[in-house]
Amino acid sequence: MSASKCTRLNGALVKQLLDSVDSVLFDCDGVIWRGDQAIPGAPEVVNLLKERGKQVFFVTNNSTKTRRMYAGKLSALGFNATEEEVFGTAYCCALYLKTVCRLEGTVFLLGSDAMRQELEAVGIRAIGQGPDHVVGKPIDWASVPLDPDVKAVVVGFDEHFSYMKLNRALQYLTQEGCRFVGTNRDTRLPLEGGKAVPGTGCLLQAVETAAQRRAETVGKPSRFMFDCLASRYGVKPDRCLMVGDRLDTDIKLGSNCGLKTLLTLTGESTLEDAEAHEKNGCTERQGMVPDYYVKSIADLLPALQRCEGEV
């Protein structure tokens, strides 16, 4: 293995890295797909890794789908995957509220119907989904009726995010004992053709600014998601590779958890970003420097195909 970080992964080094790990964690958006299109070669890489006996997991900060929905999308795009291999923030947020917060009460949810489903699956009622239009004047907004059973405000991706939702979140968060949880801080969501839209992090920052409070976050780079799958499947950090397109979430998660890290350049972060972090002496920024990088995870395909031919 190379002693330096941010090393181009190619040639014999690919096989050397893959032989050193038993488990591979893939981010989804910008890594194995963009929008509704698979990254060319990504299904073949994932399927060959599994054929070679590697544990493969899909670890995404995107909260718009349940585990079952993600398994369906993976299958439709040609990936050999099961629901149990998916760890998304909708599912992990529900686990966090149930097992860490031990929440007894209702959630005011700025999020998707998928999040509501995952919350209800663990016995947590959620309110607040759908549009919430402005009615009345500012004095009325400050006195909106509140559900006395709400014990937490949860922020995920919400296509109906609005001023009134922001206001309701603020009013709940001024209540004593109300927890404040966000799924993730990703500010952009990469799409097909190099396009992007605002991500959950933009919504979460708006609520934090209004409430003058910082949320607990469940998604990458928080180690909670890794701890969920590691405890369930016996994943060993020193035998695990994290593959992602974002330095501040995917690669930092790997650094936080002691995993090997691989940056793919098909999504958000660039090689220049990684090199800038590497040259900076700040400890925080060093945690965002990947061990390796590839232009696309399809770069792993030749080594996997050669290994397949040797079997």
C-alpha cells in the first residue's frame, strides 16, 4: 500500500487494496448513480465484489426513500442488493430517535413520506408532512397551535419546505426538552448531466438559524450509521473500505471510523479539493483527505474481471 494519501488507485494497487478488505461501503448519489441513471460500470463492480465474497453496504445521506425503496431502485438499475444492505438516513434517524434518544412522543417532521414510514415502523408518530401555507399575520404565526405531544423536531429532505414549516419548527424548538435532529448536512444533491439541487443541509441550516440551536445529526460524517451496520454485521473497521464522492461526509466518515477511504470523482468533490485539504495543516481538514481516488468506480472493473478469470 502507498504510504502517502490521495493516491491514484490503478494497476496492481487495486487488487492489493481489495485483498486488504472484507467489507465495502458505497455512498449512492454521485458514486453508483446520478439521479435515476447508474454510473457506467457501477453495477458490474458491486456485483463482482459480492461474487468475490465481499460484504457490500449502501450508506446514503439521502432521506427521500425507505430501505425497501432503495433496494427496488438498486435492483432496477442492475445492482444485486437487498433491503438489509441499505442504511439510509430515513431508517437510521428512526433508529437514533428510538435507541439513542429513547423518544416517547411525537415528531414534528420536515421530511419525506419515506421518513414518516421509517419512523412509524419503530413506533414513532410523525406530523407535519405536506404543504403548509402562510395564513394570517406575524403575530398569528408566533402563536400557531402546537401539538403538546411533540418531543422532537426532525429535519430531512422536504420538497414542501416553507416559511410556515420553518416557523412551526422554531415554535416547537422553544419548548423545553424538545430534541432537534437532522438527517444530514449535505448542501447539494448531484443529478444527471452534472446538475445539482439544494440538499438537506440548506434546510437544516435555516432551522438552526431560526431556532439558534445546533441539531444532532445522524448521517455521515457522524459515526452512528457505521456503528449501526458494524454492530449488526460484525464489520471490522481495519478491514473495511468507504467509497464516496464527498470529502466532508463520506471520506470524513471513513476517517472518523478508522476505515480505508476511496474518493470517486463522479460526484461533488474534486481532486483539487482533496489536494487542498492535504496541503493544509489543519487536523480537521486532514480527515477529509482520501487514501485513494479514482475517476469512477468503474476503474475497479478490470482488476475484478481479472480476478474472476483466475477463479
